[in-house]
Amino acid sequence: MERKLQEYARLLVEVGVNVQKGQTLLLFCPVEHAAFARLCADAAYELGAREVVNVWNDDYMTRQKYLCADEAVFSEFPQWRADMFYFYAKQGAAFLHLRASDPENLLGVDPERIMTANKTAGVAQKRYRELSAKNTFPWSIGCLASPKWAKKIFPALPENEAVAALWEKIFAAVRVKGDGTAVAAWRQHAQNLKRHMKILNDYNFKSLHYKNSLGIDLTVELAENHVWEAGGDTTVSGQDYMPNMPTEECFTAPKKTGINGEIYAAMPLCRDGNVIEGIHFTMKDGKIVEAHATSGEEVLQNAISVDEGASYFGEVALVPYDSPIRQSGILYYDTLYDENASCHFAFGRAYASTLKGGTQMTKEQLAAAGLNDSITHVDFMVGTKDLSITGTTFDGREIPVFVNGNFAF
């Protein structure tokens, strides 16, 4: 176990954010996983990091704040915190986010408080978000096993066995065996993902049409100069990094006003410490004009209302149904994992890097090119075993992209 944890920490630092000599690492970690944070710090310093700055978080304190703090608190965001994020982002520091949250940590919390806090933070961190959208710095997200998360996934197991089982699932998903091969395995995996990416870019589709037995019947126009990405990203300074670990997706930007039809989520969405199930959107000219859920609908309505861009889509991602995450047979109740088990969309902000020359464009130029902007970016899953996706090229050819839930090529 200790060897696997050390290898995982090294993987997140060396491949996830790809810390360079002389670069600062910001390390966000739950307090109960301080020992793992130290492993990450050791790996970063071995690679020549200038400094490791640790930022702790705690589910209990977060919940208590939402339940007990003064109402005015949620309309405030400390200037020093906004300045900290911007300061390190501007100098190109690496941001590594470690997650181990209880999927239902905020169950029962007033959704209005959550929405107000999200809006406030989004506005306050505008400068940081703009640098992130332009790929100014590398960032990555990795998950750690925690008792409440493990019990949500494995309710029939005793707590210690559930945590052990979840760790093994995490290690398998990120290709950690404890034998020192994970870094090489990830670099090979990235190359494999780029094979599909190249095919998609060569086709240069004008639109994609989705259909399945859940009732999805959706046409998605893509931004005219869109670029498919997969297996990682590269900062404007040329530093490769892997934003999500694990990742199994190829993704790009839809045209903001070019989505029409009906869409149904295939899996629950965990958002703001709540589980939202049975999501159904009706789309017209790119905008969510109807939004329903069988549970958590108020949380969903708030999520798509934080600003004007939250009711439009910013990402379309393709993930084969037979991906390793899906084949694990587990619903993880965490978007980082569940989105890599399923084709998905994101409502909210689009990534500038998914447009040719996008990282050099102004906010106004990106909007003119058809990309959505928002303070939020929320992935939700739509992939099923019978999902079909047909691409239409600019010269009118129709090409099967997905057949029976998997790539047709």
C-alpha cells in the first residue's frame, strides 16, 4: 500500500501537473490526507520544485459554515484569497487539487446559500479564471479514498473494507501497480487517446447528432474552428500536463447557440454536496430552456442560473462505453471518475484551447467565434450502451462516430 501511495503521488506530480525545476506547486488537500500531501510535496521537491504551498480544506468545516455562518458571509470573498490564486497563476505555478469529498456533504444545506457563494467566488476570481481559460498554468485533479465516499460506493462493506476497496479502484483507474510503471503507462495511454483525437480533427465535423433509448435526440453544432483535445493539454509556455487523472475522453467546444433537442443524463450528478438524479434538458439555440430532475431539481436549477453562460454548454466529450472506468461496474458519485465512464457535456465555460488560436484571443474574440463563457463548468454524463452519434462534415458527409456506445473507428 505504501509503495502504491508513493507511486500515485509521484504520478500526480510528474504527469498530472508535470512540475518543472524552479516551478511553484500549489497543493490543495483535505486535512485528513495530510500524509498523502507530504508524499506529493516530497515528489515535487525531488523534481526541483521551487516551493510547495499547501492549502487545506475540510468537509466538516465547509458544512458547518453553510449551516451556521451569518448570511452575509456568502456574499463576501476575501480579497487576499483572490489575490493568492491570481498571484500564483500569473507566475505559471502548478495547481494540484486532491479530492476526497463526501458526495452528500452538503445534503440539506440551503441551496440559495450555495448558489450565492458560488456566484461570489466566481466573480471574485475572474482574473484567475481568465488565466486558466488561456492555459497559462498547469493544473490537475486526483481523488483520494475517504470513509464517507467509500461507504457511499460500497454500503454493504464495513468502513475499513470499503476504504480499502475504493483505494484499489482508484489505483486501477490511474494505472498504479506499486511497481514504478505508472508514469510510463500514462504516457502510453495519452498517445492512445490521441489516435481518436487525430481522426476527429481530420474529419472536422460541422455537427454531431446524438440518439439513444433514454430519449436523447440532440443536434450539436461545433465551433467552426474547433479543435479536439485528448490525453492532456499544453500551457502557452509549452508545458504538458494532464488535467484529469483518470481521463478517457476526447473533448472540444460546441457552438454556443448551436445545440437543439432533448437530452437525458445517464448517470447521477454530484454537485455542491448533493446527488442530482434523472436530469432532463430541453435545448433551443444552445440554451437550456427546460431543466428537470427526479431528485435534486432545485440544486440543478441553481447550478444553471449562476450566470447567463451557465444555461449554455461549453464542452462536448466523447468517452467509449467500454472504458476501464465503466467496466469497473461502479458508480463513483464523483464527476472526475463518472465522466470518464461516459460521453458527457458540460454546461458553463468553454476552454479557449479547444479553438484554433483560442489561447491568444480576447474574451470578446472567443465569444464572436462561438465559445461560451461562464464562472461555472459542470460535467454531466449521457453515454449509454446504445448511444449513437453521427457526425456531419462541412461538405455534407455523414460519418458514424459512435455505434452502440463506442467509437466507430
